[in-house]
Amino acid sequence: MRAIVVGAGVIGAATAWRLGQRGVEVILCDPTPGRGATHAAGGMLAAISEVQYGQEALYPLMLASAAEYPAFIAELTRDTELPTGHETAGTLVLAADRADRDALALLSGVQHRHGMRVEELTGRDVRRLEPAVGPRIAAGFRTPDDHRIDPRQLVRALLDAILARQGQRLITEPVVAVESLGDGWSVRLGSGHAETADKLVLAPGIGLNGIEGLPARAYAPLRPVFGDVLKVAIPRSLLLPGETQLFGHTIRGLVHGVPVYLVPRADGQVVIGATSREDGLDAPSAGGVWRLLRDAGTLVPGLLETEFVEAVARARPGSPDDIPMIGEVAPGLVLSAGYFRHGILLTPLGSRLTADLVSGTVAADDHDHLGAVDPARLLTLRS
Ligand SMILES: Cc1cc2nc3c(=O)[nH]c(=O)nc-3n(C[C@H](O)[C@H](O)[C@H](O)COP(=O)(O)OP(=O)(O)OC[C@H]3O[C@@H](n4cnc5c(N)ncnc54)[C@H](O)[C@@H]3O)c2cc1C
């Protein structure tokens, strides 16, 4: 069987890798592999600390995918020697003031009711765990089961496994249109050249909105929710002897009602994210950069004494209900898009479900998950 996978972000790349493991010949198409939302993502695998009110349908997907991560990474590292930055250090969620603490305490009630592990800490407990945390932090919560990965490393490792180990093809051109051939699919590339395959997987993130020829009643348009993300490098003078990171946990916080997070990378750099904007500005916003630095400095004051490395902005690909759309939307055409805030966390589950739909091997245990992500649930359809 031959499959074309459109999009080489984490979802398309992981799906292509899974298909290759099953003996499928894959053509991966992407003009800028790994440079979409994946390039900006913090890489928090935060099934628990990312719980939001009213998104109950997402919790089982997030928990199931988090549970699959260790095996997913173990399998991937048998196919590539490149690192993924997967770290099982837990997450601290900090409160900058009493109202922030009360909001986090309310949320921890929901987390406990869903059987998730959350431990409440005093400011002193927090600083015992992470001495770099600022003196104004009065309380916190620890979610030991929320881990992290480096999304840029992950996508590089997946591409290495697909191209070097499996010998698949990558075409660095956009797909501009798709067409059903009855017993297969054809895609038209930016150069005008066409490729054909038995099956077609669409995983182009927010790029889905620009592809022509999709069948009517296939999907709902995605909305771009931009996020600004910063990276800083920690000077040696701030580190304790023998240490490479300023802090070991992923640190999230509510600072006067506004969320911010700090993700340490293995090379000692720290990612500071992320704003959430629906203003159409696809470059880093000045106000966003200022707010992230201000709030990061409240959580860990030393971060304001670091070297500024980069600011990037990307669009989170949001579906109308913030839940991914994964399903066979026409014979041989599998959609896997709309992963919004959780695409890195949902990669093991989402890519496995997508590959199962392509190869027609869906397990009975996955019917509930597939019901939750079925694109047909969204009634706003494009013709
Ligand atoms: C600021 C920010 C922070 C985030 N933090 C986290 C986090 O901590 N944890 C988490 O789980 N998630 C996080 N996310 C969400 C996560 O990044 C996304 O859900 C995930 O990257 C989606 O993966 P994807 O492969 O579907 O899309 P993308 O990563 O956007 O990849 C899509 C790919 O398709 C390609 N493409 C587009 N159009 C076409 C076309 N016509 N033809 C061919 N190729 C095409 C693009 O070049 C791109 O490489 C964050 C997102 C942002 C923006």
C-alpha cells in the first residue's frame, strides 16, 4: 500500500513513522517540515495541569496519550539515535497571589474528581523543591505525572526514523489540491506536479484551510490561535556548581489571573510561553513578549538575568470545539488535524489512531476515542 501524508509536523511525521512500521510506502509532503505549530510548542505533556473546565471530552484522550508516551519514545529511540528531550520531571503550578491560589485550588478539585494526582504545597515547600522560585510565590500544586518533551527534537527524530531508517520519501513542496481517483487519491503540489497513492492522510495543521478539492462534509475550518513563545539561555553564573538547569520541574503559574509556563530544556535553555491571541498577527507581539518576561520574572526572578535567545509565534490549529478531528472523511482519505493546544501530548494516541484508520486495523478499545474525535460531530461543514 502507498500513502501520501500531507504535513510533517509532529502529527504527520508520527503517522508516517507508524505507517512505515506497518510496511506502508509513504510519501511525506511539507515545504517546511516541523516549522508549523510544532516549532513553537513548549512540549508540556500536561494531561493534568492543562485540565480546563468544560472540556471533559478531552480528558480521556489526554490521559490515554500521556500513558502511551513512554512506550512511544522507547520504540522511536530504537529507530533513531537522535534525542527527543523526553523528561519525566513533574510539573509545579504556582500561584502569585491569593486569588490565583484559590483558582488553582478549585481546579485541583476537578483534577482529584477525575482521579488525577495533584499535591498542594506551601511557598516554603515549593522553594525547597526549586530554590530558584521567587519569594512572592505563596503556594503551589505539584503534578508529578505531567512530563515534557522537546518538540523540535521529537520531529527531527521522527524524520530521521522515517527517511534514514525506513527509506521513505519527503517532498518539500506544499499540497495545493487533492482529488479522488475512485480507487485512490491524487495530490497537486506547488510545482504543478502530481503524486498518487492508495490512501491520503491530511495532517497539515492550520494549513488545512488552504487545500482545495476536499470533499463536501469533510471537516470544519480551523481557527488560528496565535501563541508567542520566548527562549532564554542561562549564564553559568546563575547555576549551582555541577548543575546545567536553573530548575528541574516544568514550572507553570497563574500570575494575577494570567497563565505562564517555563520549560527547561536539556541544554540549559528555558522556554517561556505562551500567549493566546486571535488577532491575526502571525509574528511575535510586543505586548506578548513584555507580559511573558514580566510574569516569568515573578515566578523565577533569575530569568530576567539571562541571555535572550529568540521569540517566535505560531498558530495553534483550533477546531470549533477544541477537540481534534480524526477520521476517514471519504473512502481512503483520513483527516488528522485540529489538535489545538495539545498536539504534542496527543501525538502517540492521535498518530496511532490515524495510522489504524489508514490500515483498517482499529482496535475495539479505541472506539470511544474515535467517537470523541470523529469530524462528523461538527455540523459546520465546508462544501
Ligand atoms: C505557542 C504554542 C505552544 C504550544 N505548547 C504546547 C505544549 O506545551 N504541549 C502540547 O501538547 N501542545 C502544545 N502546542 C500545540 C501543538 O504545537 C500543536 O497542537 C501541534 O504542533 C499540532 O501538530 P500538527 O502536526 O497537527 O501541526 P503543525 O505542527 O502546525 O504541522 C503542520 C505541518 O503541515 C505543513 N503544511 C501546512 N500546509 C501544508 C500543505 N498545504 N501542504 C503540505 N504541508 C503543509 C506545515 O508546514 C507544518 O510543518 C502549542 C502550540 C503553540 C502555538
